[in-house]
Amino acid sequence: MSNTSRRTVRFTLDMNEDQHKQLRIRALQEGRPAAELCRELIAAYLGQAEALDDARLRAAYEAGARAERERIVTSALHPTPPTGPELPTQRARPGLPTQPPAPRG
């Protein structure tokens, strides 16, 4: 067992007799203390939770990126005219004459 510089704290856990018996038997079968087995199980559980959190964060990021791409594509395919003050290019232009001008005279 390696010597670590981390401080340890005592943790008390209430469990039913059957679970306690199974834990002690497993520790005996593996030839190590029950406390070591508990620490390993808790570390594995916490690591699994971190992996699930990472997966949730990745899924949320991908959903946000997908929504942003859809917004960009939708705005490019269906442009909406700007709102606000009228731009000079939006003013109605006089149409070209369709008939020859009337003779003057």
C-alpha cells in the first residue's frame, strides 16, 4: 500500500446484515481488508458518475451546436427583411416606362 499525503476522514455507513456479510466474504475471497474494497467501490462509483456527467455535457454541447447550425441554415434559406428604419435600397423605385412617351406638341 502506498503512502499518500492526502488526509483521510472516517466515514460510517449503516447497512443491513446481509450486505455486511457479503462485503466481508468478498473481502476475504480477494484477500484484502473490507475498507479497501469499500474505497475501491466508492471510487469506481464516483468515476462512473463523472463519466455520465461528461456524456451529458457532451450531448448538451452537441445539441446546442446542432441548433446553432439549423438557425444559420434557416436564416440563409429564408431571409427576413430587416426591421427598423427604411434603408435607401428598400425604397420603391419608379418603374420603367412601358409605353413610348406621348408626342409633344
